[in-house]
Amino acid sequence: MINQERVWNRLFELSQFGKQERGGVTRISFTDEERKAKDLIALYMKEAGFVVTEDAVGNVIGRKEGRIEGAPAVIIGSHIDSVPHGGIFDGPLGVIAGIEVVQTIVEQEIETDHPIEVIAFTDEEGSRFRFGMIGSRAIAGTLNKEHLQNKDQNGVTIAQAMKEMGLDPNKILDAARDPGTIKGYVELHIEQGKVLENHHLSVGVVSGIAGPLWTKWVLTGEAGHAGATPMGIRKDPLIPAAAIIQYIETETKKYPNAVATIGQISVKPGGVNVIPSQVEFTLDLRDIDEEVRNKIEHTIVSYARQICEERKIEVDISTLQRVTPVPCSKEIRQVIENSCKEIGLETFTLPSGAGHDGMQFKDFCPIGMIFIQSKNGISHNPDEWSSKEDCGRGTTVLYKTVLELAK
Ligand code: HGY
Ligand code: MN
Ligand code: MN
């Protein structure tokens, strides 16, 4: 069956690109490190017998033809870009396991009716431009020129970064696929939470994917002298910002599946003895239920506007990305469950708190996801870890699932 050692060795070989001193990886999109990682993935695909192409936004695509000419493809996808100081499994496991599935099919001379593609999507994380899933959006035909104007911390746009890597931002629509060419999408990913570990399980079947809403908040007051300005006459934006952030936590805790994170915060001008003139922070708000997420969003925005008005502080809230929560297909979940049973694994279903590329295919084709256990539920952290055996089990479930879908 699949070669667990080969999956494991490739995971560590790939982790050299963007490797950080204190462990983990920082592999940001449209950088040399990411380019080298994509080249290695392309090499693995060629070794596995794929025809390898790269599309207009830099998705690396391996394709193995099926018996039926023109039949829609089964797509296995994930990503190889990372968050800053992330782990080595988040993304690469799904791409390397996908390659392993097809390499095993080729080695065992199995013929499938449908073609199978493995795709390493460009920039799933959104770490650099605070706008993610660029590659999967392009394939779904929902990436547009405005999106490419999102800037990184140095003011470089996605379009400019693409050009620096030899891509033509004017050609992004060439990457769009016709929905009729895709039969289904499956992704293997680490859980990034503690549920499977708490249940002492290796593998889980994903029921649906929570939708991330990313917003940028800018509160503007008036800089002043820390020593000479009495508290009562200040227009300090950091105080209402702190109250809003506390309120976000209090409000979000009222809903069992909702999560809220302030991942970035900055204060200007940033002098020890200067009352801030401006505070900027980001909010990542999620729930598996879009209505709940909208309700929380509305409540915290109303509170923020009210407290800022009282304090005569300007508040500007802009949306960085708004991704709809997506249910996984019942049919594909059933195939994954059957695959688990075939190898003696319990079938356990759980939602994904993390976002994934498959969400972009919600109007295209049925999607399914397989999780493997994350040690201590840690991810987006150098200590992210899954066992070799669980990577092997997850790859085996993916193999059986893809064979069933593509047969
Ligand atoms: O943010 C996420 O949920 C994923 O890691 N991109
Ligand atoms: Mn991630
Ligand atoms: Mn991921």
C-alpha cells in the first residue's frame, strides 16, 4: 500500500525551505524559499509519474490521466506556504500525501476511470497580504484584479509580488477551471486542535469548515504629551481599543463554536512618553454557522462605534477577507468513513475551525476533508507535530477515498 517512510522523509526534506533557527518554518508566498519548495514538489510529482504544470497564479499541478477521455478529475489539494514560524505539517502533509496516493496507484499499475490531480495551491495562509486562498480562488474563478491590490507590510501588492516571481497578474483568469472538469475535491490535513487527541483517535472525518472573517480596525485620536496632558482631556485611541478587544472576547465566548483572535496590533507614533495618535489591529472571527458569525460581528461593531463616539475617537473598520463557512459533502464523507472502516479505524466526525482551500470549491464540486491528530492540538507554532504512523494512516484513508472516487 502507500509508502509511509517516503511521506515522512519528503515532509522533512521539504521543511528545509524556510527552516527557522528555533524550529518550524516561515515560508511566505512569492518568495525564493517558497519557489524552491514548489520546485521540490514538482520534482516529487515527476518522480511519481505525473504530468506537471504551473498555472497563472503559480499553483503547482500534477495530473494523471484516467481511462475515460474528458472525464472530470478528482482533485487532491493543499498548500506549502506557511504562517510566520509555523509548523512543518500544516499544508505540506496534504500535498505530499496526495503525491504518495498517485505514486502508489502508478506503482501498482491501477487504472482509474477519472483523472486525478494533486495541487499545491499558492498562498493559502494569507500571511503576507492578509488575504489568503489566492491559488484556490483563481481556480474557482473568483480571484479578481482588486484582490491583487492587497499590500504586504512593505507596501508590495500581490500583483507586484507575482511579477517578481515571473507571473503575469493580467493572466489570473487563465487559471479558472470549468466546474464540469472537477468531480470532487479531497484534502488531508492536520486537525490543528485537540479533539482527536482527546478521543485518542488518529483520523477524523470533517463535517464542515468554519469561515474566517478578517477585519482591520483603525482607531484615531490625538497624540499628546504623556506628562503634561491630564487624563480627562485626552483623545487616546488605545483605551477604547483595549475595551473593544475585551468586549470581543466576552461576546464571542457566548457561542460554543465561535472563536476570535487579535493577531496583529500596532500603536503610532509609538513613543514611551507619547499618547498614541492611532491604533491598528486585526480581528479573525470564525464560526461554523455564518449567522452566528454575522451576529457577533454586528454586536461588536455597534459597541465599538458607540464607545468611540463617546470618546470622540474615529474608528474605521475594513474587511480583509470574508469566507463563507462550507459543509462537506455527505457522499464524500461516506466514502471517507468507509475507507476508515476498511483499515480498522473508528469513524469520528468533527468540524474544522481552521479554514482550507476546499472552501473555494463550494460552488464547484463536492468537497471532503480528512484530519489526523495534532499533538497537544498545537499548530501555527514550531511545536506542531503529528506522528509518522498517523501521517501514514491519514495517507492510507486518502488513498482508499481517492481510489473510490476516481474508479
Ligand atoms: O487560518 C486558517 O484557518 C488556515 O490556517 N489558513
Ligand atoms: Mn494554517
Ligand atoms: Mn493549512
